[in-house]
Amino acid sequence: MTIKYLALALSVASANVYAEDEAIKLWSGDVDFGYTNLTGNTEESTMAGKVSVTRENKPWKWDVIAESLFSETEDDRTAEKYMGFTRLAYNFTEKNYVFGRATYETDKFSGYDYQSTLTAGVGWNLYDLETLDWDLEAGAGYRSSKVEDPATGEDEDEPIVTLSTLVDWQFSENASFKQYLSYEKGDESDIAYSRSELKVQVIGALAMKLSYNVKYQSEVPEGSEDTDTETIVSVTYSF
């Protein structure tokens, strides 16, 4: 199902390349796909997919991200995660903007059935150079966390305050680095998140991407770890 979804997204992205010039300026994004399969003494497979799309028509900017991760060892599922993210921003000055953001995550091995957030706030574009873009955001909102097994914890609905920053550095003609950091402070639990991405163009619109993700939550259901890490190598199609 995930492969079909990525194939469809890739087809749509390819069609955009042949769209009229105005559309090319408005839409951009990446389609990532990573797959590892080990056989022999160890039977293990991991599949990761991600689609990120941005539509920018100043003063508006809209971002949408959808991703999934599966891992299986010796026919036992060891990871299954889905995440959706959308964000709408409006620049009221050249350097300042307001935003609204929504996230939804379900991780079958986190102890939660799902976690979702709705936040709004203000942002500052600290640097907007040809090769470097740096944004800082602060906001407030609401987080809902539903546990998978009531015996391990309680559902939580709580107000949160958030801080986040994103650095996008094109340090050479064919290579770029992105660093995203966020912190959510809630009444019941705090969540810190880091995403690091190194992207190197291979040929044309194809690139290789190395991602390292860390999520820390101060309070988790009984039997769950408070820190999750992911290292993902993927092939990326940019449009």
C-alpha cells in the first residue's frame, strides 16, 4: 500500500515538471523511498517512505508531509509508524509571519494509539540568503495522546507551548543540510524532537538522503522507552 502511495506521489510530482512556468515556481517537494532487506543468518527488512510538498505564493506558504516506517525481523514486526504534518504560514512583514500547524502520529511500538497536536504562533526569518535559510517559531496549542492499553497509562489532553527552529543550508551546488529542532512543554509531558538531513544530488532530480531522527518524551506509558531514534538512508526525487 505504501509503495503504491509513493508511486502515485512520484507520478504527480513528475507531471509538475511539465506544468507551466508559474506552477513550477509555486510547487516544490521531495519523494523519499528507502528499503533494506537482509537474508541468511538474519532475516530482516525495513521500508521507509516520505512525501513532502511545499506551495509558496508570497505572502502565503503551505507545507504538507506524510511519512511511514516499517521494520520486520524474523517475520516479527518490530516497527510500524505513520506521521502526517501540515502547516500554513502568512508573512505580515518581510521577516515575520504567523502560522497554524497540525500533526498526527501513530506508532505501534510507542505505547500510544496516536498523538496529535494543533498549534498556532508567530515566526521570525532570521536569515534568508541564497544558500542559507533560518526560521525560529514560538506558539501555543493543544496535544491529545491516547494510550494503546489503559493498563499502561492514561489518555492525556493538555495545553502546550512550543518552540522550534529550522535551518536549511545549501553548502555546495549539489549538497544541502537541514536541521529541525522542536520542544513542546505540556502539563503532563514534554516532548523534544530533532531531525537532521543530509542530501546529495546524484543525477538530475535524483539524490541520496541520510536522515537521523530523535524523539524524547518525559512521560511515557509503562513498558515504553522515553527516547526513539531512526537512521534512514533513502533515494529522493525532487521536483
